[in-house]
Amino acid sequence: MRFHTTSAMLLLASLASAAQAQDAPATPDKPAHEPVKTLLKDPHDGDFDMSRWLLEHKGFLPVPIIITDPALGTGGGVALTFFHRPEGAATTRTSADGRKTMVPPNIYGFGGVRTSNGSKAYGGGAILHFKDDQWRYRGGVAKTDINLDFYTPGRFLAPQKIGYNMDGVMSLQQVFRRVGEQDLFVGLAWIYMDLDIGFDIDTDRNQFTPKELSERSSGLGLSLEFDDRDNSFTPNSGWLGMIEGNFYDDLIGSDNDFQSYRGHAFGYLPFGKLSSADERFVLGGRIDARWANGDVPFYRLPYIDLRGIGSARYQDTRAATLETELRWNVTPRWALIGFVGGGRTWGRHNSFGDGQTQVAKGTGVRYLLARQLGLYTGIDYAWGPEDETFYVQVGSAWR
């Protein structure tokens, strides 16, 4: 599972993405004494499957976090996600176009990680649904002690690598309200970071202005999200689009005044028949643009987010990414994937035309771990301009 390091939720991004489930069919209650080995077998095909364990038994899903990010070294940890539906809560809802969908259960996640370069983090979060899925909550808190490298601009000279440490607390709190009966949500967020910034070589601190070294950021955000994917674990069709803006100001506890924005869209197109119920191929596309204005701390700058490129390796006030992925469902349970993408940063140090495009590509294998949730898990191997590495994926690689 990829470990994102300069976003507001390092560990919790993994927990939240591993805990989302939409449009899964409702299942009847089963006797509490039913053997676990029976719950872990899918009556549909007799294969190993965790759907019933999670949906009927209120079980937990252990998510291994294996880190091979070039920016962090090797390491890992584990996250536990728990599924729970409150007594009397609605199990399905009817959308504006007449489709019946399941209201996902509430999901809670806890976990921790450690890597070979001394980085460590632990925390917890939740995804909750209220009033027949009219309201949603996503969020959590993490304690982090992260070692990373910042690369100075390399337009005329080779980039200089500056090692630094971020030790502190990060929090992300989001509330969403559905617009009518549409698959459209308006969101409000609060992002908070309180970090101690240290350097491997103390004189490297002189490379930055006092504003770039600010340690506390507190911002409020607004977002608009449309999501009609068939499921949010490993989608087969539909698309997700979201625009968001976050505004940091001393009036709400931030050391600096700055703004960060993001617009992204993921789309999925199935084609070719594997069976009467499944498609042979799923073609996915992703576009992601991020930008920041104002007195932005150096560790909060947007960066290229691609498999095969180390976290925060290429940073500036603007970053854009394009990526495509093809999944070949070889059997109803097993799939192979191939992906390729490119990203570019520009803004503070280079114009868009002067920025260099960085390309990464790779391949992977997937297993359908929970059929009723549409959840695949597997391994990706990716190579970029400097590094080759692999990632354990639980659900989609796109966040």
C-alpha cells in the first residue's frame, strides 16, 4: 500500500482508502456460531473470500502495509479496519435514477508503520454514514515522525538533496452533505498540522525563509464531489470527480496564510465479456492537478504522485499528473494490470514550458478478496526515472 507522506493524513490516507465500500448487496444475518472457515468461503464459487466475514460477522480486515517507497526506505506495519452497522440503520437507498444501492456500514481503522530510514507513524480514523447516507464523515488523527528529502530546483544545476524530519500531529476532519438525491456531495474540511521540523545538517535551515519553515498549519476547506462508481474499492465503471480548496489563516491557528487547491477525476470503462456478469477488461484514466499560493511551507508543496516515483521527489507550487491503467480479468478471481503515467511540476521555480515531464510505468497482479465489496488486493511493480519498487495494493491505487 502506498504511503503518502506530505499530505495532511499520512497513515490515515491508507486506512481510509482501505475502508471504503459502496453499492455492496445486503446480506442476511447468520448464526453467530457459524465456523470462521465457512465465513471465509464464498458460496458463489467456493473460493477464499472475506465478504461474509466483514458484512455478516462484523469482522475486521487486516491490511498489511508494506512500504518500499524510495523516499522512505523499506518497512511496513498493519492496519485493522472494523465494519459496523448501527441498530436500525438503513441498509439501502434509492438514487435519483431509480438505482438501489447499499448504504455502507460504518468503518473504523487503526494502524501503525515503521521504515528502515527511521520513519514511523500511528493513528486511527473512521468513515461514518448518517440519515440514510445523506451525511458522511471521513477523518482521523495520526502521530508521525517522518524522515524525508527535499530537492532544491535543478533548472541549471543538479538538484541538492536536503534531509529533514517532521515530528508531530496531523489531523483531517471532513463532513459531506448529499445534494438532494444526486450522487453529488458538498464537503467541509478542517486540516491541522503541528510539526517540529529538523534537518540532518542544521545549516540546511538557511536554505529556507522563515515562512517556508513554519511548523503549524490550520485550514478550512470546501469541496464538491461527484461519485457514481459501481464501488469505491476497485471500481469497474463510472467516474469520480472532485474539486477542493483549503484556506490557511492565522485567524484559525495557522502560522502562515496560504491556499491549496486540487482538482481530480478518475474514470472507468469496462469492455469485453468474461461472463454474463463480468467484463474481461476495465480501462481506467486519471487526471490530477494540484496547486498552492501564498506563504507555503516547503514540505506542503504539491508533488508528482505516481507509482515508481518517490513521495515528494518532484515539488513546486503546481503539479499535474496523467495516468492510465488497464485491468485484464483473466478469471473471475484473478486479474493482471498494466499502467503508465506522467507528471510535471512548475510554478515558483520554472514555467510550465521549462518543467520536465517525469514518466513512470509498471505492472501488477490482483485477487478478488471480497466479491460483495468489489475489493481486489495484490502487488504492483513500478519503475520511474530514478527508482524501481513494488507496492502492496488493497483496493485502487488511486486516492
